[in-house]
Amino acid sequence: MPRLHCPVALAEGATLDLPPTAARHVQVLRLQPGDAVALFDGQGGEWSATIERMGRSHVTVHVGRHDPVEREPAREVHLAVGVPANERMDWLVEKAAELGVASLQPLFTERSVVRLPAERARKKQEHWQAVAAAACEQCGGNRVPQVHAPRELAGWTPPDGLAAWMLSLSNAALPLAQLAAGPGPVLLLSGPEGGLSPREEAAAQARGFRPLSLGPRVLRAETAPLAALAGLTLAASPAGAGS
């Protein structure tokens, strides 16, 4: 059954017009009146629905019962990542959403290739949020991770209440397996191409971030945080989860 992200008030028995993005999705899939779809608002659970009417640019559905099903990882993991160059951030956001990231904070660091003026950064944030929603449509996630506005690492304040770790090649870094075996929500900091600078690593450690190692191989900027995320979320997920 096609799944559609519908960030509006949903209630059993309601009849409503789908938001433009969801309506376009229905058109692309060539669905017809009478076809069943699943709707989710990104806050948890999903609703069954039936397409009632279709026009050139709008789709009306009748909302059915709510299913409180949750498919989120047992462990809450937040990513703060140096924005990689080109379109690699799109790929990172998509895969992170599939793996169940709780939120994602794009950062600009000393070694960042990408620098965005305010208006373009706002549009990129909206784009990445849409990428995350589309990934949840595909993977079955009913909670869309928030993609925060891009920030400079030097001016960013990490959220409270999370165990803070940063990916590092330092010999003093602890192995991922040690973190995966522990409980509680986690914040992972990862650099862009070239990693965090020594000054940034020192500043992060002074703010409570502990160095974390993924092993002897040097992974790409978009691969490293996803590898760590997978190691944490999949290790904590219930048996039977997967494609």
C-alpha cells in the first residue's frame, strides 16, 4: 500500500484534500478513486485512507482508522554532521532517515567545502526535510526526523540530556561496540571531508564530547556517520526489522 506523508490534522472519518506533495505523489503513482493508501503525519502511527476524488492538481481522501504502530529504533540517536560537498548531503539525510535517526543538525566547520548564504541555507533545510519525509514514506517510519537549520559549529549549542560523542581517528577513541552496548539517547558529531580540525576536536572535548572510533579504515564524510548510526540503531532494534 502506498504511504503518503500528510503533515496536517488527521482524524478517523475525516474527508480532506491531500497537501500538494502528497497529491503529486498520488498522480505519479497513477492511483485512482477507490485505491487504498496509508497516511502518516510524522508524529507517530498511521491512518488507513481511501482516495475519493481526483482532479488535475488535487486529491481528496477519506481517512479511516488510526494504527498506533511504531517502527522506530529502540535507541534514540541524533546526528550533527559537517555538510559534505555536492549532493552527498541529500544521500546522507535519506539514509539516516531510513536508519531511524531522531534528528539531524547540518554544520559548517573549518574544513567545510560547502558554505551557504542565509536564504539558500533555508531552502536547503526545507529540501532536506522533504528528503527525510520521502525516505520515511519508503521505509515505513512514522516519525519524520527533524532536520535543523544549518549552523556554524563554533556557534552551535548541543542539546542537553544526550550522551555526546564525536567520530575521531584519535588513538584515544573508544570503539563503537562499547557505545553500542550501552543504553540511553546519543548525540553523534561527525566532520565534513577531512574531518574536524584539531582545534574543533579539542573544543568539542571541552564541551563533553568523547572520541569514538569506527576502526582502522578512513570512511568518507557521508559514510562515517551512517555507519555509526547503523551500528547503534540496528543493534538496539527488535528482531525481524529489515527490508
